[in-house]
Amino acid sequence: MSYHAALLHLIKRVFGVRFVMSSSLFSNSEVAFIGINPQPELAKYCYEVLWSKLKQTRQEYVKQQPKQCKRATKVARGDRFAEGWVFGIARTVEEFALSEKETSIIERYMAQEFPDLSSSSPLKRGKKANTSRAILDGIKAGKKECLHRPVHGQEQTKLQHKPGA
């Protein structure tokens, strides 16, 4: 799922953190963020809110596809929509950035604590489905989202649509 990787890398870049994914045979994969406080906490919050919204929005988009479309076409369009959504929401998330000094501290920590980490490639879907419109729809939908910072001790709306967007 390249859209999942795109979301993780967006959060990594914007918050100046690194992430480690772990998975087991009997549970969903878990993501841990590593960085200088409070960045990992903010990154985790952002990831949880955006990942949940992205899955929901992608699922709704797939359901809107014509019934005569093959399942593979719907899935491919949903994937492209989700990739566009991540691209579209990037500007909303980019206001949070770290200095170069903080980034170098995190890099040293990662090299020391996780020297044997490996990278993996996202799943690629087939190229047969017509997905050109889906990525534009995703960008448009992602640009309509607002992300609110958490406030200690207060529950508030985490993600909402921008009015008039």
C-alpha cells in the first residue's frame, strides 16, 4: 500500500522523526515514532488521526465507483485516491518542522539504537485500471481536511473539513 508508506514518510519528514513498524502473525502492524520530545507524541497523534481518516475516506471513494467496475479496478482507483489524499493533506501537516540540529540528533540515535533496520517496498497494484482521475479526487479531498493540535486534558475535534474548500 504505497499510500500508507506515503503517509508515514510525510509524517517522518514534517515532524522530523523516524518510524519503526513491527508486525506479528496475529496482530496488525504497529508504528512507533522516534525523535525529540514532543515530536514523537505529535507524530503518533497525527498518524492515528490521519490513518483512520484516510482508510475511511478511501473506503467511501471505492464504494462510489460504478458497479460494473471490476474489484481490481475499484481497489486500484482507491489506492490512487489515497495517494492523492496524502499529497493533498501534506500542506495542512507541513507547518510542523524541526531544525537541522534536532534532525542530526535523531539520526545519531537511530544509528545507535537501530543499526540493523531494513527498508521495504510498498505493494504495487496492476496498471490496467484507469486511475488517472482517482489521484486528482484524492488531492482535492485531502486539501479539504484540517488537523487540530491536541490540548492536554481537553477533548476536541481532531480532524474536520475546511469550510468552503
